[in-house]
Amino acid sequence: MASFTDQLAKFFGTQDTDTSLRELFISELKGMYYAEKQIADALPNMAEAATTDVVRNGFEQHLSETQNQIRRLEQIFQHLGVEADEKTCNAVDGLVDDGDMVIAQTDSGTLTRDAGLIIAGQKVEHHEIAAYGSLHSLARLLGYHEAAQLIEESLQEEKNTDKKLTEIAESFINERAKMESDNTDDTDRDSVRSQVRDTVNEGDYGRTSGSFQSGSSYSGVVGSGTEEDAAALQNDETLRSSRNWASDDENRSDSGTGTNDYRRAGQDPLTGGPSGF
């Protein structure tokens, strides 16, 4: 079966492939430039609206990554000798609106809000993964090797963020959001929300080295807060699998150092600052 790039080359024809694909590549690049700027504008609101520290810190960290991705796109424009212009992307506008709707339709201080914010965030990530994947294919076909490398770095960041959001949702956010929903009495619901929020934020889910930190202060399950509860949750396979966010050979910083080398030192691989997701 022919590859995506082979199919594109055949579609545009041998004679005009370079010129036509270059125009298409630049057009899509401008759309991505617009998209990243819209996402950068939306992330602070999502972080501020988040209930738990782990989700809030994660969105703040992804804002830093998004700003780096914008700079990479500007580098590509410069390499191509093209002005860094934006092209409206209606798809991203709609996805950003979805995030705003989640905030408007969920109660502040709930895990249900965090669950909704993660869903909204992953919708954006999936769009970016598709867009960067296509740009990467075009850059390779056109022989824009430096552009392809820069795009690959951003693509891997988006994939990693999507994976981390899934791990956060499946390891505790979704289940605790369900606890909120299961209590129909307003008084009970408020009490459960408070307990859930406190156990999540006090349970060392906030990470200084890019992974969940275990700690004796974490009760593990809303309710009795016994040591047995804590042990049961700490042994949960999902949490254990999410302690190492990414492998060294899959994710690298701009300098080529393994991402986990930075995260073990409590640093973000791109900025050198504290790690988030």
C-alpha cells in the first residue's frame, strides 16, 4: 500500500509537485501557527478553572510547551523565507469554545470540571497530532529536513501530553468525579466534593520530577483514609504505570538529552524549569 507522502506526490503530479506541495505546506503551516496561538491564549483560563493541582500544573506546563512550539513554527517560516502569518483555523476555534463551555457548564471546585477540561484538552491534542503529522510528512517529502525535525519535536510533545492526560483521567480524576455524581443530596455532594478535592491535592499528586510521588500522607480513598486504603491505591497498576511519563529513547529535548534525565532532576526538558504534566 502506498504511503501518504507517495499518494500526495502522485496526486499533485510529477511536474508541479514541489511548487504545489510547497504552497500547501505553507498554507497548513499558517493554520498551525494560528492554532497554537489560540491554544496559548486558552490554556491560562483552563489552568485557572482546574480543581486539582495536577491538572492545573499540567495545563500551565503545556502552555510553556505551546510557546516553544510557536517559536519552532517561526523558525520554519524563517528557513523557508516566508513571513510568519496566521491563517484562521475554524476547527481550533470550535475546540477552544468547547473548553469554555466546559467551564461554563460545570461547578467550580469539582472533579467533574477537571474531567471535562481533560476531555476538552485531549480534543485539542488530537487535532494537533493530526496537523503536525501531516506537516511532518509534507516537510520530509519536500526535503525540508530541518523543518521536519522541528515539527517532529512538537508532534512528540503533543503525543506525550495526550498520553499524560489519559493517565491522569483514568488513574483518579474520572473515578472521583463519579463519586460526586453518585451523591444526589446537595449537602452530601458538597461534602464529598470537599473530601475528594482535599485528598487529591494533599496526596502528593503534584509532581516535582514529572511523575506521581508516593507519600504516607495520602489517604488513597475518600472515606476512612486508612493505611490499607493507601496501600491499595499505591499498588494500583494504572498509577504505577503513570509514574514514568515517557521513555528516554522516545522523547528528547532540543539538545538531544533524554526527557527523563531532566525530569529526574525536576526540570522541564525544554525550559529547564519545574515540570508539569
